Amino acid sequence: MVGKTIIAEDLVITGNLSGTADIDIAGKIDGDITGSSVDILSEGRVAGSVAAKTVHVRGHLSGAVSAEAVELHSGADCSADITAQEMEMHKGASVKGKVTVSGG
């Protein structure tokens, strides 16, 4: 059974993070992230590439996203190139970058 990794608000990580767990990010990560599911919470800030089956952005992301499914929630600030099979963007989210949705 794979658990969940939580990066708390007061945690700052410089470097890459990878694993098979779901990752919730409330802190700051300056590096690339690979996981099963990545959720950048409203307090979270990520500068780097994110690769996962599903990616939820509620906070700030600058870099790139590669996922099967991406969801940009209200309040998300995403300055990234996004490549996904499906994407959902809620009112109040912003995205700056190239978006490629293959519809797979």
C-alpha cells in the first residue's frame, strides 16, 4: 500500500522529489516532482517540472506539467507548459504557457 507524502507549509525543499506516493504540497519546492498524484495546495509554491498521473494546482506553479489529468482550481496561478490527456480549469484559475491536451 502506498501512502501520502505531505510537504507542510513551513517546509522549503531545494532539490528533486520523486516517489510512488501521492504528494500534497503546502510548502515550497524548488525542483522537479514525480509522483502518482501531485496536489499543490493553495499555500503551495513549486518552481520546476511536475510529472504524475493526476496533478491538481490550487497554489503557484512555474515550470512544466506532464500528466494524464490536470485540474486547475480557483485561485491557481500556473506559469507552465502543460501536456495532458485531459484538463479541467475552474473559474478564477490562471494559466500562462503552452497547453497541449491530447484527449486520450
